Amino acid sequence: YQRRVHGVVASKSQQTAQDVQKTLSTKFFRIYTQDDVLGVEIAGALKNVLAIGAGIAQGQQLGYNAQAALLTRGTREIQKFAIKYGAKPGTLSGLAGIGDIMLTAYGTLSRNMTLGYRLGKGEKLDDIVKTSKGIVEGLPTLEAVLNYSRLHQIEMPIFESINSVIYDHLTIQEAIEKLMLREQEPEFHIVREE
């Protein structure tokens, strides 16, 4: 049994991306190319915050439906943020978006998911950070994302809720209730590239 791995190489130069793709691809490692460097970078950073939220949901045993909703709606928040920043909307539908989000949110090696899981089980943030192996990238990313989203009026209720649980001492149950009782809305709003 041998694992297969897939990845994305992003470059503004199609030739460079194809050269890397050709050089690194094997029967065990499949590479796709992408010209939306910014979108890939944003997805790669923000998925860490979403993984913290997924870990909280797993730690609280909220169930598969709640986890799926959290990741789906959270991905939509990342997409809105990325588009506002200048990324292409479709990038979040690929491996750098959905693929990496799923891996980080459900992978047992994910420091971000593990932090969220431990928070969901009731551990204190300081204790978790002290015993974590390596940097939990989602923590500093969360602050930067929310500063930008607030400045540019990008609504990100899931990211705001994760922040409230981590830094504002809102209980997980209060955060869940706040999300569940938000104003009713359609699933999709048209997001246009600006």
C-alpha cells in the first residue's frame, strides 16, 4: 500500500508552473498548476483558522452535519475575503482551497485542528499553546484576517465566532447559539470580483 499525494504549484508564469509540475510529478505525486498565486496563498493561510473551528466542533462532538456546515460556510467566508483581496473565485474550489481545508480540518497531524479539538474538550488556550509541537499558524492569522475584514466590511461570522471563543472568553455554546440565531438569509449571495 503506497499513498498518493496531490498538490498545486502556483505561478504567474505558466511556463514556470509547468516546468515545476513536470519536474516533481511522479506516479505517487500529482501536481496541478494554477496562476492565482494570491488565491492559493490566502487559502493556505485562512484554512488554518477554519481548522481550529473544525477542531472545536469535533471536540464538542457537534456531529458531522455541523462540521460540514462549518467548513462549507467557512470556505464561503474565505472566498469572500479572497475575492475582496483580488483572488479568483474558483481557486477555493480546487486543491488549494477545499482540498487543503479538508486535509487540515480533519487531519490528525494538523496543529490547528488539534488546538481547536483541545479547546472543544475544555482545555485552556495557554496550556494548549505551551504543549503544542510547533506554531499554530491559525492564531496569528485570525487576528490579521479579522483586522482586514472589519476594515473592509467583509462579513465573516464563523471567523468572528472562533475569535470570540479564543480571545473574548465567549463560551463555545454561546458562540454556537449566536451563529445559529443570526438573521436568516439565502445560502448564496452573488459575489463579484472587483
